[in-house]
Amino acid sequence: MARSPTAAELHLDQVGNPRFHKSPKVTISETPAQVTRKDPALDEIVSPGEKIEKLAGGFLFTEGPIWVPHTEETDGYLLFSDPTTT
């Protein structure tokens, strides 16, 4: 009986190079997103008239986002991950 490949072997091709997950093609609507303001308190967080900006696309599954605030050492920045490609 043939042995089953190890987890490490499953992620290598026939010559030992790593294999990467290829995301399926997904149809994405280009319809602009809209914000429906149901509470005026939202105006304190997001200024009225602000536009939603798409930063990236083509991800299969994401975790996050999380905003890392501005500090003395760094500007603020946004983090998220796409665990299906790591």
C-alpha cells in the first residue's frame, strides 16, 4: 500500500517548488457603494459627502480589516490578510 504524502509534500509540485492557491474568477459589481446614514452620530466618524474608495480586489477570503492608529513612530495604516494565499 502506498504511503500518503505528508502535509509539507502536498504543498510542493513535482520538482519541489511551492504550489500556490489560485483564486477563482469572481464577477465583481462596479456599482458604486453607498452609505445609508440612519444615525446622525455617523457624521462624527465619517464626514458627510465622503466617497468609498476600493483599495484592492481579487481576494477570495479576507480577515480584518484593522486600523493601526498613528503613533510617534508611524502614520496610521490599515491591515488585513488573505489567509487562502498564505
